[in-house]
Amino acid sequence: MPGSETLTRFRCLDTPVDRAQADATAFLAFGGEKGVELTPPSPLTRTLAGLCKADGYRATAGEVFLYHAPASSPASRLIVAGLGPREKADLDTLRFAISAAARRAAAIGARRLAVQIPTGAPFAAEPPARLGQALAEGVLIGLFRFDRYKSKASEVRNALAGVDLLGPRQDLALLRKGVARGEYVAAAVNFARGIVNEPAAEITPLKFAKIAAAEAKAAGLTCRVLRLPELRKLGMEGILGVSRGSAEEPCLIHLRYVPKGKPRRKVALIGKGITFDSGGLSLKTATGMETMKADKAGATAVLAVLRALPQLGVQVQVDGVMAMSENLPSGTAQKPGDVLRMFGGKTVEVMNTDAEGRLVLADALEFAARLEPDTMIDLATLTGAVVVALGPLATGVMGNDRPLSDALCDAGRAAGEKLWPLPLYDEYAEMLKSPVADMKNTGDRHAGALTAGLFLREFVRPGIPWAHLDIAGPAFLERDHGYLRRGATGAGVRTLLHYLDELQ
């Protein structure tokens, strides 16, 4: 599998914190007007709180304080990780705090870290399974590194071999259940991050298809790859047009997960998979191309979700459709003014070859609709406009069904991802009118994220609830943020896994 993963293993124990056998012990602390509050209260935590105060430690979110304990202590090093103010703490600040503690433990060479599970508000109201899941995700997502191209791999990458979560005996069974789920979810997220971080030379459309086929076989999924002859036969000119400038062959990948027993629903996930986007003849700037290996993040998220479904036992049939291409300029590349006849018959005048994602998605949406799903959801690093609107951390949600959009936003909040609904105003569809075809692939300079969503809506069959997730902002970060390192984030994976698992 491309990328790097941690090898951390978890145990859930009721061992008292002052008797935990570990190289380092971590405590989580609230910070605010009342000073530093370590949880749970004990002589040891009160002593640590005093040391923190003397050192000027404030327990802001993710802030770490390291104390070298006396030789008589079971753990030679004590780590305090900040949760920020108690009134603002939630499961995502818990992920951040535990990731900060795990990173510090790994950096100082600890092989085993013991963590005292926080008590009191707001975490006392959380089911133990959700706490366990959040703690496992924070550790595993936080420790992820992509360094396979470094001549010297990080010495601390796999230093932390185990984490002991210390909690009440009556909660241990549920904690273990949550930890197991967190391990599966984090593995899916890190799998996606590894592939998205891979250079374009290493992940071409057909190489991606090879990975998808191998993952499908390992997970017990069905896999079909539509290659160039079949794309031509079906008339998928959106995918074919985008790929004309590249020597790399495009493809469309269809994976299917069928649960044991009768499925609750049938959901189609559709992902944009541009393995590199130069903009085509509407060429991007040099700096604009630097991270365009990440333009496959939507398709990668779909693959990551599908491979995790059997492990999680989700009771929903899921079809994953990934439209794979590469967008380059050459003497054979599509040109502004070209007209494409898309799969399903609609025609599109190409005004800007850098608006290529919606072209490959249009074919993929029609393909997915023919599978007769109850719901369709697509993911794409589609527009810079959504980043202008929502910044680098939030996904824009558009669609034709408000309950579906609301459910995805709720799933994002529960999973630790930011999603925000955006409107699809019918009036703005006027911007997409073409004098020579059914529509253009771009509108004017205003409302770029919305007109992209309106374009996609034209390829969704009436009566099928559909949502479009524009992940252009959070799919690839320019700097570390919270427990996510710079680079690919696996955006959308946690949200979709939570949504599918909760779907009735």
C-alpha cells in the first residue's frame, strides 16, 4: 500500500494511573480562566497542575508539557496535553490533545504510552465507545507520516509501539469496541492520505485501478474497470476529452460492497480522480500545479471508504464509481470551444479546460445513476471558489435534497470534519447557457462553486437524492493543522463512514 502507517497497538486497562507500566504517562488538561485543570483529580494531577502553573503552561488545545518524574515513578516521563477551555472541548479537541501527547511520546523515544481517559464535563456525557474511537483516531491519524521518499526515514515514525488507555473497569468493553472502530476508520483515512500524497508519476489512472482491484480483492468487493475501448463504446466523452492531452490511459472504476443480510439502502459514491491536473491548454501557473497530485483526492476517498466497509460491517450496499484521468496540454489536447457529447447524450461546450473535474464527474454520475441507487454522493477537489468562500478547512455541500445535505453535515460534526451547506440557485444556471451546446462547462467569475454544482446537477437523474462535496480546501493542507499534518488529509472519509453506518 502506498504511504506510511504507524504500528501503534492499543490496550484498554483499569490499572491505576500511578501504577501504569509505560515509558510515558499522559494526562489531558483543560485550560482557561481557572488555570490548568488535570483530569481526573488526584494528588499526582494536583502536583502536576502546580508544576504546569509554575512553568507558564496554559493547556491550550494541543499544547504539551513534559515533566521528568522521579526515579520511583512507574513512568519516567509525564506528559500533559491541553484540551483548551472546558466549555469548548469536544471529541475533536480530544483527538488533537491525544495526538499531541502521542507525538511527544514518540519524539522522546517512548515505546509505550499510558493515557488517563478524561473525566467530567463534557466527556462524561459521551458513550465510552465514542471516547475510545476518538482517542484511537487521534493517535493513529496524528502519528501518520509520509516519508517513503526520504533518504533517511524518520527515526521516531514507529517508535511508539503501544498505547494503554486507562479507564473504569465497567467501561472497558465499550472502550475496546470504540478503539477497534477507530483503528479501522484511521486506517482508511491514512490509506487515502498515502495515495493522495503519491506523485503523479507513481499514481496514474491505470496504476490507481490496479491498486483498487487489489484492495477490492482483499476486502471481498467486486471490481470492474472500464478501459479505453469500453469508454469509447459507451460514449464517455467527458473522461475521454479530458484525457486527450495525456499519454496516460483513462479509466472508470466500479467497486461494489454488499453487506451480509438485506441492505438498508443502496448508496452510490462518486469520486473525481484526476491523477495530475495541469489545467490542460487553459494552463495553470507553475505554483498552481505544485499540489495537483492531490486532484485525485475524491476518488481516493471513495476507494478508502469502500475498503473499510466490510471491517465496519456497514449494512448498506455501496457502489463506488471513480473517474480516472490526467489533464495535460499537448497537440492532441481538447481545446476551448470543443463540444463534447457526454455519456447519456447531453452536449457541453468546453470553455475552460481547467474545469475538467466536472466533465469526468458528469460521465461518472450518469454511470452511477444507471445502478439505480437510493442516494448519490460525489466528492471532488472541484473549485478554488469554494476555498475562497470557506477557507482551507471546510467542505462545501450542495445538492438537490436538504435532508441529505443536513445528514452529511451532522455526520461531519460527529466525525470531526467541517462541512457547510451552500445553495444551488436556479437563476445562476443562466451562466452555463451555451449558444452551440446544451451548456458550457463554466459560468462567469462569480459563484464559481455554485455554478459547478449546478453543472453537476444536470447529470443527476430526477428523483435521486444527491449531494456534492467540494473538498478542494481540506483535501490537502499547506501547513499542519491540529492532528493533521501538512499534505493529504483523507477529507471526507470519516464523514462518509459515519453517515453510512448511521443510515437507516
